[in-house]
Amino acid sequence: MELDITPAMVVLPALRRSLITLTVLALPLAATAQESSLQDLGDALVAPPPPAVIYSAKEIVTLDPARPSVAAVAVAGDRILATGSLDQVRTALGPRPYRLDTTFADQVIVPGLIAQHDHPLLAGLTMTSEIIAIEDWVLPQGTAKAARNRSEYLQRLQAANDRLQDPNALLLTWGFHQYFHGQLRKADLDAISSTRPIIVWHRSAHEVYLNSAAERKYGITREWFDSLPASPRQQADFANAHYWEQGMFAILPKLGAAIASPERIQAGLKFLRDYYHANGVTLGSEPGGLMSKPLQDEQNAVLGDSSSPFRFYFIADGKSITAKFPDARVGAETAKLLGWGQGMTAFLPKQVKLFADGAIFSQAMQLSQSYSDGHKGEWMMDPEFFAGGDPRCRLFAAAGESGGQHRARQAGQLHDPCRQSAAGGSGADQGHPGLGNGSRRQSVAGASSSWQQRYLEAGARSGSADAGVSEPGRS
């Protein structure tokens, strides 16, 4: 069980990591270093336990059906010692010294949330851009109000352009959606500015739109476009500078230096860290992102720091690995990723994520029945990758037989990647990758209705309209 304080309940800095896990702590290992002596080890073994703190609260939600709520919890370091009534917790501590903290006497403590499918890099970059989205975003830097229709969207975009004093500075904005804001064409963006580069990032983060100035600045030429493989060209509208799914993956290297500069990455990741903490997240998972050691190092610098209030796990991205390496090296190269984590970040062993169909927010998932407007879903990885006994699918199947798992990001229900051609992998998980190897996963959205209600009730009792957490970076 993981505990943390929800934002409406005021996060206590001293509790940032003290209420994280029930995992039994190992004996101190520092004394076993090469230069240490047996006397050092003996001293460590008999050292007095760290002092305990008992936190009392209006209610502490335990998620234990036998005892769903208690009034007190005892904590020492990052270990939960006991829960119950104040008298029960005192009795459980016995002669151990403790300090009673009544900071939360009139508030509610709930278990920490698990963000099981988030992309920290995408979240950080989008949340620190100019947000003009289809819903309100209440963020630490203020509330970005929704643009409900095309007129509001274009007015907001023009206002964002006018606020930039440097005429050559990039205008990067996130949140556009064609179902709310209408079709967006290059001419629309050129009307906003014909000299300033403008990049519009779709609400799904799987599509981008550019104006002519951005094409010129970042080298998006017809010659470049014609050199692309067939699939990226088919998922792009060059005339209107619109790129989606594999088309967006193709153009990202051209735009990377602009939208993902080291300064923007660090600012975005620090935002994400604080946003997670403020919303009670104590564990996050990136189920497959861009496979880049420099980008991972950037994420480790913020999320891996020992002061981070949550742990963050990563899963290998099968799309990047299979594109970069021949089949014979895919397994070995995937295993190397286990060394990419640092501190509070880590890659999960024997886990690979494949990308199947397109983004839900883009309405690009593959469905067995047609969309009402007649459009069809998209493939992030071509079906041929999964069908006909593709050797890479056989590789993932072999990994499954040896105890590994592959996770297929499958938003729609038309196709079950690899399972049809190979029996060893774990198949698709409908876009909600688990943490694998027996790890338990839980989220408010995926919880039973009774526990959803418990969270909502906890929020109501603490004066919060929503005890849950929004998830930036989800597609």
C-alpha cells in the first residue's frame, strides 16, 4: 500500500517519501563496503531504530476491505509501522519513542495514486507550451481556459502570437482538436504569422501542424518528404504541413531541437515532478517512449533524484528498438536498457512495448466498424510487422516463453498484435500497460466503482471537488 497526501489536504514536506511503501527494508548495507570492518557492521545492526512519528487525521483511507479507514498511522523513515486508532498505534509501537503530529487532524489522508500510463517527456513539453485545448487545464502557473470552437481557437492563437515580442521566436502550442476547432490548414497558420515559425501540437500529441515559416526554418522540403518511406508519407498532408502517427515520427527529428531543447526539457520535467506531487502521485510508469540515452539522462536528472517524491518506471519501446537494430540484436539491446535508470527511475526487466494503432484523442484507433464520418483508423506500426510470422514477433514470443512480456499499445479492438502469429507474448492490453512481473497496478479510473466512490467521498470531505489526478501526456 502506498500513502501520500492529496493536494487538497496540504502535502507535508517531511512526508514526501515517508509514506511511500510498505516494502520491508533491508539491513543497512553501507557498513559492508570494502573499507568497513565487522565492528562497523555490528554497530549498524544494533543501532537504534529511527524515531517514529504518529500522524493523526480526520480519516485515513487504507483500501483494506477489513478496515477501510483508520484515525492514525505510525511512520519511521520511509516505512509504515502501524495503522489504527491512536491507542492501537501507540500500543503497536510499544516502548519505541515517537512524536505525535496533528498537522492533519482535520484532514483526510488517502493512498498515493499510481499514474500507470504517462509520458513524462511529452507531458513536460506540452504542459509548458502555449496551451489552447478543448478543456480547462488548472496548472500551478494558472488556468488555461478551454477554446470551445474554431473562432475561440484562432483568436487565442492570434493573441498568443501577439504576446511574443521576438518576431522570430517559435510559437509552440498544444491542445488543438479538429472536432472542436475545425480543420486546420497551413493557410490558417500563415494568416496568424507568415514570418514566425508556428507549430501546433494536437491534443493527442500524435499530430503536428506547421506554418510556412516553420517549414523554412526546420528544413521541411518536398525533397525531404519524397525521400520518406511509404507509410510516413501516407500519414501526412505535405500541402498543408500536417503530420500524424508515423508521419509525425518522421518529422520529429527535424523539430526536436526547437521543441525539445535542454532548457525546455528540464523546465517541463520539473513541472511534471511538482504537478505529480501536488496531485498525490507516488508511482508513475512510462510504457514505452522515445528510445534515446541523452533524453533518458535528462529525465533521470530530475525524476531520478533522491529527493523525488515518487518512483518512475520505464518500459522498452519496441518500435524504436526494432527500427534501429537488426532482429538478431533486438533482445540484447533491449536488455541494455536496464542500466539506463538512475535513483528513483528504472527500466522494468523483460518488458517490451509495441505500438499498434493510432491515438484515441485523434480518433485514429483501429475499429472493427467504421467511424460515423467514414474515416478509418491508423497504424503506428504497419500490420505487416505483426502478421505472417514476422521474425520480430517471433522474438517477442520467445521472450514471453522465457518469462518476458510484450505490451502492445492497442487503442482499438480490430487487431491483437503478434498474438495471431505468435503465441508466446502477453498480447495487447488495450492501451493500459501494467507494471509486469507480478507488480500490482491501480488507478482511480481503473478502480472498482466502490473505490472510485471512496476517492470522491474523500475529496468531498476534504473540501476538494476532485480527489483524482489529471494525466498529462496520455494519448
